[in-house]
Amino acid sequence: MKPFRNLKASTLIQDELGKVFTRDMDFEGALVTIMDVEVDEKLLHATVKIGILPYEKGPGVYLYLTRHASDLRHKLLKKMNIKPMPFLKFIIEEPAVAKDVSVEVEKDNQVI
């Protein structure tokens, strides 16, 4: 197999899938971003890691994407020249929880 072919395919899939998300999909008040795409060496399966805001809408968006995975694959196949087109599997990325860091500055015995 050609070196780096799966890496090139993953970046192409991420770009085109992002365009399809913005152009054709309606996630009903949720912001969906593609965090990463991993394609196996034989180009049979692609794992798409998505981030969803607000996180509470995650299960609904996940069901929507898994139901429409074959349609998304078909749209990607029309736009890209990758044979075989990998099967898409979606994974929801956990949101990074920012630690509450509060800095107290004392100035003349007053906490600001």
C-alpha cells in the first residue's frame, strides 16, 4: 500500500464531510464539529470523532448521523475519488471540562 494514503484520505474526508455538514445537515440548535478522522490502512473503515455543543444534544445528533451514514458516504463518494470509500463510524468526543481556576489578588487586604 502507498505510504500515507490513509492520512491523505482522512484529511480529505474531514474537509468534505465538514462541507456536507454545513451545507446539507440541520442539527436543530446543536453545533457539530469534526474533531478528527481516522482511516484504517486498507481504507475500509473511517472513524469520525465529532464534538457537539451543547453536549446534551449529543445522543440525538449521534442517532441522526448513524441513520444517515450511508447517505453521507454516498455524498462523499460523489465528491471524492477514493476507491473504496470507507464506511463511516461516528464517535462523540467528550467535552474538555475547564477547571475552575480562580485567582485571588490581595491588594491592601481586599480580595479582588
